[in-house]
Amino acid sequence: MTHDPIDERSKPFENEPLRDFARADVRSAFKAALDRVLSDAGIHCPVVIAGHEMETAERILSVSPSDSKRVVAASASATEEHADLAVAAAQEAFAHWRAVPMEERAAMLDKAADIMASRRDELAAWTCIEAGKPWRDADADIAEAIDFCRYYALVARTFAAPERHDVPGESNATVLAPRGPTVVISPWNFPIAILTGMAAAPLVTGNPVILKPAEQTPASGYHVFRIFREAGIPEGVVHFLPGKGEVVGARLVAHPDVATIAFTGSRAVGGLIARRAAETSTGVVGLKRVIAEMGGKNAIVVDDDADLDEAVPGVLASAFGYAGQKCSACSRVIAVGRVYEPFVERLTAAAKTLVAGPAEDPSASIGPLIDAESVARVHRYVELAERDGKVFFRGELPRGTERGYFAAPVIVGGIPADHALAQEEIFGPVLLVLRARDIDEAFAIANGTAYALTGGIYSRSPAHIEQARVSFDVGNLYINRKITGAQVSRHPFGGHRGSGTGGKAGGRDYLLHFGNLRAISENTLRRGFAKD
């Protein structure tokens, strides 16, 4: 039986299911993948331009955050000259790639998704070892990467045919045209999922792509690059440039032939990229487009009538999942009125169940931070908390964490809403509990930072929930559920203000950022006839 492809595309998108680690066979398979990856640790990741592998005098070592003595990969360190070569190769490939039918490009993404699915445990194991992601977080990273490929392939097919607005005597079509060479600068915290999503969208819309992985996770990025090539993406269309952001990243951003820059990372770096990309000079034909996702200072409001049986585990998961290193993580919880004391009591009691340990340990609920600099930053904020507030809870670091980059989870109170702890992104397992007199003050506190990424509310009041829909200024609002774990298609993800440029990764409109809409109108009466 054959299926109409249009009917297939009209079906709801189905997300890749997460692994059920309660099953012994699933745990056994993932443990075997971890063992294989550990035996392969120390791989080399070269610069790859137009299919040519290139070595560099300088190397960058990525180490396991769970054990800093373990080298995961030794990557090349691309130079400004490599950046120029890659952009030139991408520009040369652009004419051919943009002419490849959208259906063919979409089929390559589908194949990439199939390859990822077939190697899912192995890829998750790499993120576990290299990025310090506990089992469930590592698996979710790969599931999201698969979703990005399949969803953007599905959406691209809807853009394949021009949008028509014909009238008698006039033919009108709107088409999506690719912009040109695209630079993808990805973060370390979702080293496969976010890199895949930021690359898949421009590739499927006809843009050559230069991948610049995070310095901490080159091996994860290299696997994504190789999968794209294996899926049929031509060698001139996708390039791999591991290296230092201030060297190769800066040159790629400033290069006059780069049309689009997709970036995920800190607000400081995102702002710098936006400023540099806006500078024009001789040889720059048009303005670069920057798609930036830059983190948050995310809040959950716990209303005075909230169901604490839901709120406590939801806040705990949102704040301490992946040791608070998700840009969507909850770093502020705002308890309204009378609920403050019972909420704090139950939250601190529940926090005692958190178990810190190496990411490879299946019993660990809190793994390591990414590097020593992150640990030092968390310690500085905890010192501020001890000086200016009250530490409600501080977890223990068990034996086995001495060789890694670990920081104990901390819950803090007694801090004003304008304090550095309440305003600055910490990116670690530090949760601040704030008190609000009423729901209006709660939303004022929640909106009182430079960021607008994710937020949530636990409430039984329909009026307060409706108020949150209108007044809580975030890109992703979650009601009576945790604020992390956005899924492709279901929760298009991205923020505004200090959190980004407003693009929604995993949403239909994301592809539009990588193209220019062209309206083409033709007078058909001049041929002596009018179309029906």
C-alpha cells in the first residue's frame, strides 16, 4: 500500500521516546556503550574543510568532567587561515547546494536521524563521558538531535513548493531562498542536540554550514559532523572547525562572506557576536543575520494554593537536573505568601535525596560541572549566599568525586530580588528561594531580570494561571510542570530580551531564519491569455 506524502506530512510529529532505564536490558546496553567509549577515549578530532583533514600545531584537550585526568579527545585548533579556507569552500559549494531539491536535502536529514538512532547509546555515552551528562540527560540529548533532523526535514518539505496567491491574469509565488554560508557556534551543555539542530536547519534550507563545536566537547561535535557526511551531505557543504572561540570563532563571525551566524552560549559572548556581525566593511554585501540563544535567570512561581506534591519535585528537577547547567534551569523559585515556610521545609527535605557522583554512575542524580572555572564560579556565589543570606541546604560530595569538577547542590534564602544571586546567571546547582507577598509581586520579581527564557507557575487558581499567560514575560512558559525538557515541535524553544533573538528552535518558523522570502509576481496577460 502506498501513502500520499502530503497525508504523511499532515500527521502530528512524534518525538523520539526516551530510554526506560528501569529496564535491566536497557541499562545493560548503555553500560556496554559506556565501556566501548571509555576504551576509545583519546580520539583525535581534526579540522575538516571540503573533505580534507588538516592538522594543527596546537591541540586542545577535552577531559572528562567526572575525572579530569581522563583525556576524552585531542582536537585540532583551527586558525584564522582555516576559517578563511572553510568560508571560501562553503561559498564555492553554495550554488550547487541551493539547487539541490528540498526533498533530497530533507531525505539526507532523515538518513542522519536514522544513523543517530542506530548509534543512540554510543552517542549518549560520548556526551556522558565528555560533557558529564548523567544517563537520562545524555539519552535525552540524542533523542532531541534525532527529533531536530526529522522535524526540520518534515517542515522543509512544506516549504518545497512555493506558496501561491494567483489571481486571473497574474501569477504570484512566495519562495524561501537560502542566504549563504552559515556559521554554527554550539555550546558544550547539549553538545549533540543543539549542534545538530543549529546545523540541520540551515543545511536543509540550502545553506553550506561551518561547524564550530565548543572547546570542551569536540569529540561529540565530530561525531555529528561525520554523521552528516555519512548521510550524504556533500564534503563542500559541511565543514568542521574545532578551536578557540576568540581565534577561529571571531574570524568566522567577522568574515565578509558569512551570511548567517547561529550561536548558543552566554549572554556576554552572544552580545559580542551581535556587535561584530553588525559591523560592515569593504566587501560586505549585506547585513549578517544572527540567531542567538543566550541563557536565562529562570523562575518558578509557587502560588499560595499550589499542590506541593507536584511543585517540590518539579522545582527540584528543574533546578538540579544536569547540575543546573541547562539554559532552561530554574535558579529562582518565588513562593507566594503563606506557602513559603512549608514549601522551603519540603524542598530542603526532598533535596536530601539528591546524589552527586560521576556521570557514568547510574545512581547519580547530580553529575559534575563542565570545568574548574565553573566550580570556582559556583563557589563564589555560595560565598555570597553565606555572607548575605541563609543557606537552607547544602549537599554532600561523596568519595569518588575528588578527581572531577563537582559542586554540591545549594538552596539559599533571605536574599533580596535585586541581589547578584537573583540577577546573574550562575549555571550551576544553586537555587534561590524568594518570598512574594502576593501573585502580582511574584510576577514582578520573576520579570525583574535582564532575561526572558523559561518560567513556570504551580497554581490551582485559574485566574492566576491566566495572569501568568499574559504577564509572565518568558519565551517558554510552563504551567504545573517542570520548566526543563523542551521537546521539538511540542515546545518550540527560545527566549528574548537578554536570552536571545527570539527564534524558536524546534518550531516550524525556525527554518525561516536561514532563508530570505522572495515574492515573485508575473503578469500573464501579456501572452494573450489569462489563467483559470
